[in-house]
Amino acid sequence: MILKKEEKEALVIKQAMEGRTTGDIAKAVHILLKDIGTIIRKFTGEETEYQNKSS
């Protein structure tokens, strides 16, 4: 079964909220660790804060 980008993002967020490690999430969802971090930062709003500080 191939998941769409939105479905993978939802799975990442769900599993992160359940307390799973990024390594466990990467194995379960078949996604890169850096992409997991990006998805979580986007969900928590930290991504925009980081972008504003680097400008």
C-alpha cells in the first residue's frame, strides 16, 4: 500500500504524539529522519519561528 504525502504526515504526527521515537517512526512510515523533524516542526509551529530567526 502506497501512502500519499498527507497520509504519511498524519501518521508521523499520530505516532509522535504517542511518544514513539523518530527512529521507530522512520521504520514504520518509511520516511527519512530529517523529514520527520520537518513535519513535527511544521505541526508545532516551530518551523516558522526557525525561518524568522535565520533571516
